Amino acid sequence: MAVIYVLNGPNLNLLGKRQPEIYGRDTLEDVELLCRDVAGGHEIRCLQSNWEGQIIDWIHEAREQAAAIVINPGALTHTSVAVLDALNAFDGPVFEIHISQVHKREAFRHHSYVSLRADGVIAGLGIEGYAAAVRRAVMLIGD
């Protein structure tokens, strides 16, 4: 079975505590459990960092270790050409996730560098967006 990396960017370590009116009360542990539940036997590797360089290192690692990446880049979505460049070096499917509906929020959140590489973008489904992305990754990578 394949490995699917689920990467979470800055401030997502505070999921469930930070602005629950926007992001809900689910935690990163809840995200990980949900992803494992829908992975169809594939291994899920959930990682979170507040450091751009660490996210990039994990994307580089995924080139050798993973068949797909599900990424919620947080604020790096709108600022990081470096994350985009790293994702462009990954050959498997990439899915961009946003818990909130970013297009109903501040204008700066409407632009995503990551979307230029993503095979799919999911926004506004809460943590269910992760499950949808993992299910799609499983379909694309097969057994």
C-alpha cells in the first residue's frame, strides 16, 4: 500500500482552539483519524509545521516516500512561491485543502500559489475536505 502525506501549515496546530467560529472545534488529531478512516489501507503520514522550510523539506521527502500529497498550507497558500516550487517537483497527485470558505473571506485569501500545482482544491467543507481529498488520492493511486 502507498503512503499519502497530509501536510498542515502555520497555525494549524491550534485547530479547534483558534477562531472556532471560522475553523470549527475539530483538532488535528480529528483530521488524522478521519484521514486514516478513509485511506482504504493506505498509510497516512500527518505532519504540521509553522515553518515554511519544514513544509518544503517534507514535500521533498514525499518525492521518495509518498504517492500523493494532501496539503493545507495555511497562510503559506497566499505567499509561498517556494512551497509551489517544491510541489512542482513532486510527481504524484496534490490536493489543496482549506477548512474555511476562503473566497468568502478577505481578498488576500482569494489568491493561492499552491492552486497552480494542485490537482484539486477543496475549500469550505471543514475537516471533511481532508477526507474528500484522501478518497480522491486513493482513487488515483489505486492499490
